[in-house]
Amino acid sequence: MAEEIDYKHRLNKMMSEKEAVATFLHDGDLFTVGGFLNNRESDSVFREIARQGQIS
């Protein structure tokens, strides 16, 4: 008989940029953003960081 696997720990970990910036970005933190060439996928994250006043 096959062992039953508990998948309850695999919750959806997606969150909005607003939540992510507020939760994980703190004063003095350094971070990098990567992407494929110049496809501008990260622009909205930079705008959210500025909106929350995290850029000095």
C-alpha cells in the first residue's frame, strides 16, 4: 500500500508586490533584480518600493 503524502504544507505563497515589499524589504537592505534582457518586468516592483517610501 502506498504511503499517503501530506501536501498541507504546500500552501500558495504568492502575494502582491505591496505585501512583498512591506514584508521583506527593510531599511538598509540591498537587493538585486534580474530578468531577461530589458523586458521591464521589474519596473512595477521599483514603483511599489518608491510608493512605500523605501527608497531614500
